Amino acid sequence: MGEAIGYALGQWNALTLFLTDPHLPIDNNASERALRVAALGRKNFLFVGHDDAGDNLAGLYSLIATCEANEVNPVAYLADVLLRVQTHPAARIDELLPHRWTPLRPGPS
């Protein structure tokens, strides 16, 4: 018990930093939720059946996580990009990355 108290006292400045900066959250629930998704995925991906399937799933998982990090709806992004990638110029393929993507505006009906 004394060792734990000694450790806490040694970390006191870091533990009380949120009291001096109102922008710091009092907990880390958001980061815990984000890590839980990855941990559950790791457990589930053990049973994808084939190494290539695991590679494909990891790529898709990364793409969806990148969309979410850039506040892009992954379903809308994939629906749009999978249609556009066929005719999009290869020299400008970076325009279709989640952080630069803009959906095509629907034309007049």
C-alpha cells in the first residue's frame, strides 16, 4: 500500500493537471472507448479464415478508422469513392483520401 501511495505522490503534478487547465478532461473515457474497438477487433480477426482475408480486413478497418478520425461518414465515403475510383485520374488519386475527400454534388434531376 505504501508503494502505491508513494507512486501517486510522485505523479501528483500530472494527476492534478486537469485542475489548472479547463480544457483537459477529468477522465480518459473517449480514448478508452476508441481502444476497446481495436481490442475487440484483434480478438475477432483471429478467425477470418485466411491470411489474405485478414490483410484485407485490416486495410478496411484502417480506412474506416481514418474516415471517423476525419469526421467523414464511412458508408457515404465508400459508396462514393468505389464508384468514382474507376474513372478518377490516377495522378489525382490523393483527392479521394478521407482527409481530402469531398462528395460529388448531385446534379439537377
